[in-house]
Amino acid sequence: MSRTSLAQDVKLSLVPAVQTEEGVGVLDPPSSIEAMKSRLEKLGLKNAAKKLDGAQKLALAYAKYGFISQDKVDRFNEKLKVETLTQDKMARSYKRLLFTSLDQYHKIPPQDVLVRLEAAMNDAVFDGFEIATIQWIKEIIDPILFGRIDGCPDRFFVAQWDDDVSIEDIVGA
């Protein structure tokens, strides 16, 4: 769903109406989105209030912050892979843009970034934050094939090929 269609849907579906002698009339909408949200919640229309809240968050986020689509991330990663790919007979390596949730990030950002993060948190627009970094990815070309059973932590050896790593190396460790 596009960001405009969600906002339009919320605007169009939340205009209050009242039955009059002349037919159905439209009341003046509440003066703010918060007032409308409060009204919907009081009336038991919790899903409509959530939808309004989501539309409000999107409107503020698109108005105040720059954004990238997943398509842009995918194209950037493809370009980065082509530009940085190295390969030998045992492995291939390339760079990739990776996203780490804030609670999993272990480095301390600069002070100006912390200030911007606090401001973004005060906006109460985002449900979470991620840090994007470029990291090297290394893929082993000739892996070992294991079978898994849901609920069982063990890996079951099925097959191996070539000689970069063997089941004997792993079992003997």
C-alpha cells in the first residue's frame, strides 16, 4: 500500500457523519488527529485508531526524514557485490550493506548521532531503529550438507564434497 493511499483511506473513512432530516450530513472533523484518535478509542474503534496512528506516523516520517526503499537497498547490494567480489577455489568474498537492530549494535555512535537518535525517539514515530554498516561476506563454495529436525539442536551429516572442510575435521575438534 502506498503511503498516500493509506493516508487518503484514513482521511476518507474517518469523516464523521450524522443522520439529519435532509439525509446524512457530515460533521466537522475534529481539529487534530490526536482528537480523532481519542474519539475513535472512546467509541471502541481501536483498529481504526491504530490505522490512524499508523497513517500519522507515516506522514510525519515521510515529511521529516529521508528514506530508502528495499529495492534501493537490493540494487545497492548487487552493485557492491559486483564491485568487490573476489573468488578462489574454496570461497568467494564480497561486501554487503547489513542492518543491525539498535540493541544488537556494540559500538558507541558519535555524540551528534546520539542527539539525533534522541530527537527521533521523542518524535515517537518509529517502532525501532537499525544501524547500516558495510561488511565483508565470505561464502564457502563447497559446504557440507546437514539435515535438521525441528526442536532438535543436532545437525545430521548427509554429504560432503571436495576437501575444504570435512566432517572428520568437525567431529575431531
